Amino acid sequence: MITAIVLIQVEADAIPDAAQAIADIDGVGEVYSCAGDVDLIATVKVSAHEELADLIPGRIGKVPGVLDTVTHIAFRSYSRADTEQAFAIGAED
């Protein structure tokens, strides 16, 4: 599975509607509104890189109010749950 983080610039008055429209797209996991250089951040999961081309410019980029997107592809995920689970392998209660 390929995970991408998409930074999205949106017209200010379109943020709520654009966020919901993006969240409703298959392959989009979560959409966050945020302060800073971008208006929305979406997490995307697809099975092949080619799907990113269909999903991001083809669907997210065409949502009304979306001005621009920047995509970052994740190589690896780190989380506390992953670390705790790795150390628990073979541990007996």
C-alpha cells in the first residue's frame, strides 16, 4: 500500500465544502483543516503509484475551490503503537 500526504490550497470560502468533497473520494483516508501555509491536508492510500495520478490531479484537484496540491509520498510509518507491538513479539503475559 502506498501512502501519500497531500497539501491542498483552497479558496477560503470553499474550505468546508472542499474538505468534505475530498473526504468522500475513495482512497482518501482523512482530511484535516489546518492553519499555516496550506488549508487542508489529506492522507491518501492506494495500491499503485499510477492510482495517485488518477486520484490527486484527476479527482482532488478538480474539487471546486481547490487551487493547488503538493504531494508527499511516505516511505515508512513510525508510531508508538508500531514500536510497542514490535517489542511485544514473543512476550508472554
